[in-house]
Amino acid sequence: MWTKSMALSAGLRPSFLRHFLRRRNYSSKPEHAPCYSVCDIFRGNKNGNVTVKGWIKSVRKMKGAVFIDINDGSGPERLQIVIPKEMMTSNMGFGASLEACGRLAVNPNNQKELKADKIKVLGSCDATTDYPFAARKSYPDDYIRQFLHYRPRHSPFASVLRLRDAAMRSLHYILGEMDYICVSTPILTSNDCEGAGEVFTVQPHNKECLDAIRKHGMTLEEAYFNCEAFLTVSGQLQLEAAARGLGKVYTFGPVFRAENSKSRLHLSEFYMLEAETAFSDDIEEPMDLTEQLVKGTAQKLLDSCKNDLEYLGKISNCNLIERLDKIANGPAFPRMQYDEAAEILKQHESQFEVKVVIGENFKKEHELFLSNRSLQETGQSLIFITHWPAHTKAFYMKRNDSSQALAFDLLGPICGELCGGSVREPDMKVIEERLLQCGDKNAMKHMEWYLEIRKHGNVPTSGFGIGFERLLQSMLGVLNIKDVIPFPRGPHQLKM
């Protein structure tokens, strides 16, 4: 820790030193009691005089005192602040932010509370006019989504965001412990990884810039980069290049799909965890890693977010702790080949609205049926479906002699497919033939580098991508994908 003498000997000016010590709370005479978060107060042994800051969730006026419940976003808990009636002001209402100083105590209900001797409203909130929420009132999710800028203040959604953060940290931690290197793959790209054409194009908004940079014979879409540019749909292709130098790599970031869908399972911008492993040609290896990540993340939520899980479970009437425990500590995820899964679906075809076509991709209701059946038979709702018909999968996936792709999907409740992966085709000539079959000369031009990484010092690789929001849906029982991401984007929806 820096002392005054150390700072002076280092040549720091006295004026800077005073500012430095004040900001770092090294002053020997603090002006305020130490400031703690609500979460710190409830989980620690804090006592004596403290300062807290937060937003008012409820106000109860009693005969001689006023009881104010606040929350500061650090957890689902609310701290009760007790003040004399004469300290109450008209702007201390629901939604207002405040700072309170006083002494922590334990009330007759054996709960911590703050007996405040100083209280100050930092930001008032008139809930009787244009503020869209009121105290002690519940709202449907559709209504809450209309106010994305206020949604993080909504207690249930704040819990979801804290769980999202814990899950994100867990994925990074597990992969880091296994020596996977995080690679920042580009958001701007010249190729459509999945080949479905569901890409957003990118070009400068500034017309003067476009006119100045545009070369003869080029379209406006090609002017800036000398080729069309898109928002990425996946970082996988770049990860394949990185894996051939770093061995084990992953990326976590936003990807974009231009789909005309407003369903509860689709977004135009969402997050993917993608991993790629060199020297790997066995389909079991990426499935093992996927299972380890999902189970480990479920356990992390159980270990670090119990209060939020209990709070959300109470609201949704769902035991989220039991749900996550089945994922984390239940049986291994079953693994079933496509042909077997298709036969099972065919046997139960009368239960589906959409006919089962053997040799084609499954529909959402088919995926959910397989997930539910797995839960009933094995106690595990997550199931791998492997060895898909080659024509249903992407060009970069390796195939075996029976024209099956060495690929897998991980199916789960609520959303169906939440992860897809495969062994990658290592043969440069095979990849080239498949790209030529597509008949897109521009695709070939922009994929030359992808062919070249298989030309020198090539190795087999395997990998996968987990849809992060869908993973959260499956774990937390959230029906709409828009309710597990802070600011959802979709057709006709680009607020903020």
C-alpha cells in the first residue's frame, strides 16, 4: 500500500497526493462511513456505521417511523432502511435513488436493517406520471419489453442478467483451466460461414467517404473493402486458422443472422461460444468438451447464484435449483445417431403437426420431443444427436463412407437445438470440390485462405458453437429468448 512518505519520495505533488489518497480511501479522516453493497451486507459480517446506495423498491409509513426497502443491483436482496417520520420527504418514492448512512442492526425478524441518521435522494422518480412501473405490481413480459432502457431495474430481469454474467464467467474459466486460448475473431467478414445467405451487409454511411474511396468498376457495397462486407454469422472459420497455430482456441462474442422471424427462439444479434481443437478427428471429443462446459456452467450457477435462482424460481413457480442440479450432477448426456432418432420420431408421428421426413432436418417440435423423451427415460433433458445426413450439414464438415456428416446437435428443453459441432473436413481438395458445387465464384475467391490453411502443416480439427442465449433458456426455463439478453434485436426491433 502506498504511504504518504512513499508518494512524496516518488516526487508526487502534495495537491495530487491529496486527490490520490482521497480517491483511494487512504485518508485517515474519512468523511463518510464505509460504503457497502447490499449483497456485501447480507453475506458478510458487516456491522457498525455504514453507507448504502440504491433504488427504492417500496415505502411503508408506520406510526413513528418510515421503512424503505432498497436494492442496488448487486443481488436480489433488499435492505430495509428505517428513518424517523420527520426525515421523510415527498421525493422518497418508488424508483428514486438514494444514499443513506447509519448503523446496521438486526430487527425482531432476525433480518439486517439500517437505522439511518442521514439520508439523501440522489435522483427523484415520479411514478405517478410517465414512469412505466409501480411498486408491488407485476407486469407481463411483453409489456416490460417495451421499456428496454428500464428493464434492468426490473428485479426478475436483473436476476437473469446476474445469472447471465455468472454463466459467461464460467465458460471462460473452464476453457482457461483447460488451456484454451481466447481469440477475438472479427465481426466484419467477407464470407458467409453457414452459406445460408442470412447475412447483414456493411458499408460506410458517409457518402463522401464512399465516393472518395471507390475504385472504377466497383459497386458501392465493394467500395470500402474491395469486396462485399458482412456482419459475421460465426467465428468458426477464423478459429480453424487460429487452431492450426495455437492448438486449442475459442471465441465468445456476438454473431448476426438476417432472418425474417419474430419467434420466441430467434434474434438478429445473439452470442455464441465457439471452440476449435487441433489434432482432433473423433466426434466424441467435441461432444465431451461441450458436455463439460454445460455441466460446469450449471454447477457454477448453483454454487454462486443460489439467491437469484431461489428468487426467480419462486416467481416462475419452478424449482431452478433442482433443474440445474439435474443438468450438472445428473447422468451423462445421452448420445443417439440420427437414424435411430428419426425412427423414434416416425413411430410417434401422429403427435406432430409437421410430418417427419427421414433424411431431412428435424423440426422444432421433433427436437423438443426427443429432449422430453430423454428426460423421461434417462433423467437428463439434454441429448446429443450425431451422424447426420451429409446434405443437411455445412460444407466444412467431414463425412464418413456412408455419406453421414461427423456432426452433432445438442438438443434441450424449451429451445430444441442449442449447440452444433463436427469434425472438420481436413482435405483441401474435398473442400474445394464442395465449394465449386455451390457455383458461387465469389465464395471461392474469398475462401482461398481457408483452403490454404490445409495446404501447409495441416492437422485435423473439430469444434462446435453453443448459442449462449439458448443455453440460458434451457437452464433457467425462460420461454422467450428476448428475456435472457439485455437489449434484443430482431425484425422491426432496434430500440436504443
